[in-house]
Amino acid sequence: MRIIRTKDYDAMSAAAARLIAAQITLKPNCVLGLATGSSPVGAYQNLIAWNKAGELDFSQVRSVNLDEYAGLTPDHDQSYAYFMRHNLFDHVNIDQKNTNVPSGVNGDGECERYDKLIADFGGIDLQLLGLGVNGHIGFNEPDDHFSLGTHKVTLTESTREANKRFFTSIDEVPTHAYTMGVRDILQARRVVMVASGANKAQAIKDAFFGPVTPQVPASILQYHPDFILVADEEALSLI
């Protein structure tokens, strides 16, 4: 594991964006695994700026997103498909046909379809992750085992509480989601995690300086051969 310590969120975002840009430059038709939430937004803003400046080309990039809320259509303004269009895809020269987000409305057959899609791409070159306050990655929540493939998960109350700020009330936050499994994340050739703020400090300590356990899903990344944690000083304050 490699840790890149940065001063603040902006510096964290720039450092993560440089890693992603390097991947695209080295392999223009790479497969990027992408994440949603507030943590990666700054990195996406950097990538957009470099693309608009002609310094970065997304035309051959293929993407697969980690997860999607069950029951939300792609045009719902809180769906992750909408989030990705609003925060990245609509602002760079990526072919929209090459962008992939799990469907929240296709039913359980979506899990098998999504796993096959990733396999047909030859796996993921670089997977971007955030970190939940309970140690989740994607929507792989604390459990008594590690889930392998794409699956439907019941969201914990802490995750729903963390995400309610995006909805009118907690009652509107979906109770389930579809998420890429730990296997596909671990099989990515490189994994980059972004974490910012004091509220992530305990999760970082538990995930990367404690035992590997499905109760802290991110801890499995201790086994990854090319894992980079990009975090600011507050997020690293307990280590």
C-alpha cells in the first residue's frame, strides 16, 4: 500500500486526478472504474479542466461505475447515472456508449450482465474508490463475508444517513443498491482511493491499520498489489 498525504481536499483531488490522467495517457483505451459521492468530484473537475485545455483525451476511454441505487432510473436526479453525466461525462469527450453504470431497474439479472461486461472488457485498469464512514467500498457494506460479484445489497442506516443530504428526507433515500463486488475491485490492476476530512479518519485506521475483515470491507485492499490511498491530513489524523 502506498499513501499520498495531501494538505486538503483540493490537493487530494489534484493528486488523484494526476494518477487517473497518467493511466489515460499511458493507455488511451483503458477501462476506468469510477465512483460517485462528494470525494471524487474534485478529481473529476481537474480531469474536465485538462480535457477542455486539450491536455487529456477521453475519446477511447471505457468506464464502469461501481454502483447504483435500486429503483432509480438513469434520469432520476439522485441516480448515479445522472451524477456521472453531470459531474464528468457531459463535460469531456468520452463516447457515451462507452460509459457504463449498473441499472437500478433491470432486476437481479443486472448482476450477471454487469459482471460479464467487466469480464468482456478484460477487467479494470484503474479503479477509483471513496471510503464510507463504516469502511464500505462501493456499496459493499459491513457483513460476515466478502461478496464477490455484482450483487444487490441492503444499505445500512449509517450509509443512508450519510447520503440523506442529497435527498429531501431520509425517507426518500433508497434502501437497496446494486454494487460491484469485492472480486472485481480487487482484480483491478490499480486501485486509487480518495478520502478527505476527519470523519474518515477512523475508517482509514480500521481499514488499513487493523485486521482484514468483512466487517470493514475496505480492509481487503490490504491484499491488493497496487493500492494507493490519497488522503488529506484530517483523514490521516489517526495514523
